[in-house]
Amino acid sequence: MRRPAIPHASIQTPKPAKEVITPTPDPLLSPAKAAEHLGTGVRFIRRLVQERRIRYVKVGRHVRIRASVLDAYIDDHTVPTLREARSAYRRAA
């Protein structure tokens, strides 16, 4: 019985290509970066998280907030101008 040939050490087998990780279009922000994004202090962001007024992600013991969550928070808390508020009522017939 013949044994199968052992490949020689000088012959290198091709290595599989490394998986390239592309940044997500919706990055996770630390509370400091989230505060910078909103233009507020870190305490405000931490209070929003503690009161569960915004969605957040726990990564181990760290808190991360998606940029889209902050944008939605801004949209929800944007106060309309008087002209926009009046146009919603329209004129009575």
C-alpha cells in the first residue's frame, strides 16, 4: 500500500481572502459622540438613555446609540413654525 504524498513545505497553498468589513451606513455612536451630534452635553444623552426616551444598544457594559435614532429624535422634537401650524387648520368654509 502506498501512502498519499505529503505536499512539500516550499509549496504554499493559497490563503483564503480576508473578509473586508465595511463601515455600516448607520454607525453606532458613543454617548460623547452622540452629544456632539446633538450639540448637547453627555449628561443629557445619558439621561435620555436612563429614562429610555431613545433607543440604544448595549455592547457589553457600553452604551451605543445609532445615528438614525438621533436623527429621528431631532425630527420628533422639532417645533413647527407658526405658519406651518396655522396651515394645518386651514380656513373654515
